Amino acid sequence: MEFVTVRDLRSTPRQVWQALERDGMTVVTNHGRPQALMVSVNGQTLDATAQAVRRAQLIRLVAQQQAASVAAGLDTLTMAEIDAEIAAARQERHAQSTQA
């Protein structure tokens, strides 16, 4: 996988596009940190590639939420405690909607 800077993208776009075509994937960095991922697509693969990227983003977000729940100790709740939390949230939401 090729790494290019934002400056490279502006100053030598032809080389960046060639690297993307050759490798299929290029990481764009900003101040030395990864900022974006460019993935080579064409008219036939655009939808499938976009769907795969969205799926990967969703998997990453779920993993982050699971880690946050473990860090907060919420992974040890019983079903009864979970049901009580859901009931309380629903009751609060219902109370807010009847006030409006």
C-alpha cells in the first residue's frame, strides 16, 4: 500500500493516480498521520466497493462501542438490568413526547 502526503496529492497528482492504479489502494497522510484511504474503483465495482467500505466502517464502530461498554462495566449487566434500562429510557422518551 502506497502512502502519499496531501502535498503529493496536490503537487504530483499523476504519480498518485498511477500508484493508486498499480496498488489499488493509497493512504493519504496529513502531518504524518493517515487521513484518508483512496481505493481504486470503476463503474462496475463502485457500488460493491462502497458497500464493502460502509460494512467495514460499521464493524469498526460496533467494535468501538463494545470496547466502550466493557470499559464502562456494562458488559456484566444481567438481562433484568438491561430490560430495566430499556423500560426507563422508553418511559423518559414517552414523558418527553407528552410534554411537547
